[in-house]
Amino acid sequence: MISYLKGNLIHKAPEQVTIDVGGVGYCALIPLSTYFKLGQLDEPVELFVYTHLTDNSLSLYGFYTKDEREIFMKLISISGIGPKLALNTLSGIGPADLKEAVKRSDVARISLIPGIGKKTALRIAIELQEKIEKKEKLLTTKDSKEKQDLISALTNLGFKRREVEITVNETIKASSSGAGFEKLLRECLKRMAKV
């Protein structure tokens, strides 16, 4: 399975690109959001790829960012939405805007995308919301032990709980994923001193 391509851009069109990787040209279907971010012909390019294999075809779908590819994969996991419709969806709305529309259950905004009717827009809004919320819960759970330890340590030092929670959340979001408890505590204390 191909998941990443890096090479020179030898063909560029709104629906597809061809990338020369070591003398082999890989054709990948792309959304408009990726097309507008790509450079000129003969320039180096990187694409995150989804390989779609059926009984009679092998297709590559290329994306400028991992986020685009992730949303694409979530879209095709929804019943009734294939790769072409998912690609069309990302051509009609960027990943960040789509996530925002899904969080707000903005079916009207999603149904403005060409090829997406109200029923499909509703299905996208409901099913993507579940998938996005599930991912956010996993991220929150992952940090919860460390987060609770930080809150406990800071409140024991005499800081107000509400201020502590805000500071801890901001610090965790701003820090790298490998930051240890001591580093996070020092950063929290710096932030609390500024309040």
C-alpha cells in the first residue's frame, strides 16, 4: 500500500497530479484544496496518499496534509460515500471548515457542496460528529491522569481551581506530546505567575 509520495511534479490538473518518483510517474487524484497548495511543474512535492483497491482498479488519492487524508478516510467510512464523493466533498469545503460545520451540525452548509444532497449531508454531519468526538475523547483521556496531577499540585500550592484548570489546559495544548510532568508543572507555574 502506498501512503506517501515525494518527487517532482510533472503534471498538474484540478482533479489529478502526476509525480515523478525515481523515474516512475505516480498519478494521484486530488481535491481542489490540495491543487491550490501545490507548486509549479518540475518542483519538488510531497503528498500523503490513500490507496484504494477494488477488484478491477487501483487508485491513489493524494492530499497536501495528513489532516485532509484523515478526513477523507473518515468520509469513505460512512455508508454510501465512496472515494469520488469524499474527494468532491473536500473540493467543496476545506477540512477545518468541514469539521466546524459538523460540530455545529450545519447540514445547510454541507449540502451546499456540489453532489451532496440534504440526506447525505445529514448522514455526514451525524456520522462524522461521532468520529470526531470519539477522537477528541481519546485525546482527553490520554492526558487526563497527567492533567489531574497538575491540577492537584497547583491547587495544593494555593491557586484557585478555575484558574488552574484553564492554565493546565492551555499548557497541555501548547506543549509537545513528550513533555513530562515536571516540565509541564514548571510551564504552568510560569503561566500562573503572569495571571
